[in-house]
Amino acid sequence: MWRQPKAWYESPAYQKAKQHRDGAADTEFFIIDGGLVPFADRLPHIKDRRA
């Protein structure tokens, strides 16, 4: 499971984007093993809106 997220994090494309983000924002990444989460459950504070 951890190979894909690690490969993404170490990819040249992400490292290039990361250069722009470093120092400009505080970030945390969570890698969670699971399936799709319904829209309303991902953004409960805007349940009345639709994508």
C-alpha cells in the first residue's frame, strides 16, 4: 500500500510543486487506505451544495 504514496511524494513532478509550497503554507498529508467517500461526508459543512 505504501509504495504508491511514497512514489508520488518522491516523484519529480511533486518535488517541483513542493518547492513552490514550502515556506508558503503549513500542510499535513494523511494517507488513508480506503475507498471513495461520498461528497456530503467529505464536506459536511456545505451539505446543501452540490459539486
